[in-house]
Amino acid sequence: MNRKLQIGIIDLVSKKPNSKLFASIMNANFASIMPQVIGVWCEEEGHSVTYVCFTGRENLINELPQNADLIFIGAFTEAAQTAYALSNLLRSRGAVTVLGGPHARCYPEDAVKYFDYVAGFTNKSIILEILQDCSPHRPFGTHLTATNQPLTFPGIKERWKFIEPTLKKAPLIKIVPMLGSLGCPYTCSFCIDSTVAYQQLNFDVMKEDLSFLLTKFKRPVVGWHDPNFGVRFDDYMNAIEEVVPENRIDFIGESSLSLLSEPNVKRLKRNGFGAMLPGIESWYDLGNKSMTGSMTGMDKVKHIAEQVNMIIRYIPYVQTNFVLGLDCDEGEEPFELTKKFVDLTPGAFPGYSLLSAFGQAAPLNLEYQRLNRIIPFPFHFISNNHAMNVKPINYSWTEFYSHIISLGEHTFSWSSIIKRLIAAKAFIPRWMNVVRAISEEGFGRVAYNKEILKQLNTNVKFRDYFEQETTELPQFYLKIIKEELGPLWDWLPEGAIYHDHNAYLNTVEERIAI
């Protein structure tokens, strides 16, 4: 019989200490599901589990599991340097370390230098293999990945012992994470789910979880982590209506506009959906997600604005998502069209992402690497917001940042904030819109982008880095990493700030050569 292991699980919701208002209130609600699932699987095998969700408010080093044999760390790419430093620290204490999450899927070639195991697609068989071996693999770790995502997951009831202490860290809004499906039927070229086949999870487990939540909260709040919620719309709604009294649970979901017809939106409202996050992405492409077909430019703006305003009549909180810097964009027009959309839909909160290539996340990234368009920014900044690591094809860097600053100033002007405040019909959406606008996401991001533009205009070495004339990391970025890692900076392995930004391409070419 295998020995009983002391296992630690660390979910890095935040990459750094963060006590700012929005993070303090909301970060605990962004806990990932997979670390909780792994906790259940490990306990089923008879092992002892300590679970830590780092939201930015805790002293992470003090929170680390003690005397652990094996520690799983879940991280998005922006938290990779934090994860690398943690692994180095924990290995020094005798632990074997495992990396999972999006970074493990996107950059396994880099991660194996700092972890004993790197888990891509992870099912229970992968976890059992790690538990049975549980030995150091150095200097290079073992990369394990399943052929696809798991067919089943432990539900909320089974994960509750990990969910409950995390929700206690959320002072006001407490959002329970749920997952009803995996993958996505759409093929957005920049998305990590673009090549993952859509897979519906078990509706019976979903119904059991919803019934369970009604015993824990007077009015639960559920955040669906589905990449695209409600693809099988009627089946989803039927399952919810079967076990949840009308409007007894508040739901949040991310869905395509193509699913949000008025009859569907009315049904969502009846079933307690208070927030939806549809993706618009571009005014010139991806018309299948919005049912706009070949419609582009101002025609698409007006069409989608009308639909979004319809949605807001039924669902109080709507976030519209855009990707800035796509190859189909050119000149000032895409940004001016987005400003016009902001004016036409004052009740919606726009979320802006910079085009980013996350290693192996999408096949299009191979093309970016072949064309030498990837900038080797440290992982700490590859977050869709703090560095665009794909060189724009139709803009100079100064032009691009001038445009996104102008868009940000328009979106988060006091005039737009007040209009958004007036247009929102419920207290929480009003509060959320204002806090997000005046925090890091609004004012903070505009200020950050202005500093980037200033550096581009005045610092030759900074500009040369963006233009791929040098790979020497500007001190501007080095200083931020050092400050944000704090005491973990001393544990960051030598060379861990840098990575091979063409590793995906190099790996593919090596396979072809063999």
C-alpha cells in the first residue's frame, strides 16, 4: 500500500500582495476549480490535503503548507514567476512540486526547468501517476498531459471543504465557482479554448450541486466558469428550473451574443441571471459569435449596441469584452467605433484585452513565432493587460498605445462613469461599475499605459526592446517584478525572468525533424 502523503495545494489567484479595494473584495471569488478537484482526488486516495487560496491579502510565505511531501501549484501565466519562486522555496524544504493550470498548458518547456512535474490537461489518472511516483525530477521535470480534459469532475458538494474557507475571505459578495461544460464551439484564433472540443458535463451532478447550495445560503451566487455558458441552452435552463425555485440563485455567466436572443434573455432573467459577459472581440471579424455574419464597422456597432441594450433591460450587469490589436484592425477607426459603442451602451461595462500569445495556447501562435512577432516579455506581464507580446502588424507601438490611451480615457472619463452609474438599475452593478472604473482596471490601466507610451517616446533602450532590437529587459519591468515578488524575489531561480518566446515553434520543428 502506498504511504500516506502530506499534500499542499496552492491556488495563485493573485501574482502579488494586493490590498486594493476591488482585489480585497473580489479576488477570493476568482478561485479556480481544478485545484479544488485535485484536493478531492488526493483525499480519495487517502492522503492529507492542505489547501491555500492566495488572493493577495495573505502573507503567502506564512501560509505555505508545512512538512509537505508534494505540493501542487495552480497558476495563470502572469503568476509564473511567483510560482517558480515558490517551487524553489518549497523544494529547499524537501517538497516535490507540481505545476498545473493555464501556464502549465501554455509553457511546459519552460516550466519543467522549475518543477518536478508539469501537468497539462489533467485527469484523475494523471494525478494518480504523480501520487504513485512522488519523486524529484531534476534538473528537468516530467511533463504529463492527458489527451483531453476530464469527462467528470467532483461537484460542489465534494469540493465544499475547499470552497467554504475561500468564500470566508470574500467580505461582501461570495461567488461559488461552477462548471457545466468544457471547451468551446467557436474557434477564435487567440483563445486557449479554440482547439478544445465542446463537452457538456453531467447535468445530474449540476442539479445536485444547485440543490446543495440552497442548503448553504439563503440566496447563493454562482459563477459559471464555462468558456461559453449555455451552448445547450434549453438543457441548461431545464436543469436549473427543475431544482431551483424561480429566481432563488443569482447566476453569472460568460456567453456569446449569438445565444442571447430576447426569449433566451427573458428566461435567464426568470432564473436569476444577474450578470452576463458576452464577447464582442472585434468590429471586423468573428461575426459568428455575435450572429452579425459579414456585418462590419459602424453597422456592426449599431446592431450589437441594440442587442446589448436589450440584454441590459433584463440583466442588470453586462460586461462586453474586446480584444485590441487584432490583425484585422487598422488605423483610428476600430478605437473610435468602440468609443461610439461605449456611448450607445452606457449601461454596459467594457472589458479590454490586448492581443496576447500564450505559448501553446492557440495554433495561431505558431504563425506569430514564425513571423518573429513575439516580444519576450517576462511572464509576469503576459496577462492580456500589462504587455502586448505580439507586435502589431498595422500600427507602430506609439500609435497603438496612443489609441488605447485615448479609448481608456473616453471609457473611464467621469462623464462615462456617471452615465454608467445612471444607466445601471441595481445597487451592486452601480457599485461594481464605479469601483472597477476608478481602480486598477480603469484609472490604473490608463495611467500605466501612459507610462508605457512615455517610456517608448523617451527611453531608447525601452523602445529597442519593443522593436526587437535587443532582448535586454528594461529596468522598468525588472523593478516591477522585484517589487511585486517582495521576499519571493530572493527565491526566484537564476534565469527564471527569461524564457524562450519561440519555444512552441522550436518544439514543433523538432518533432517534424524527428
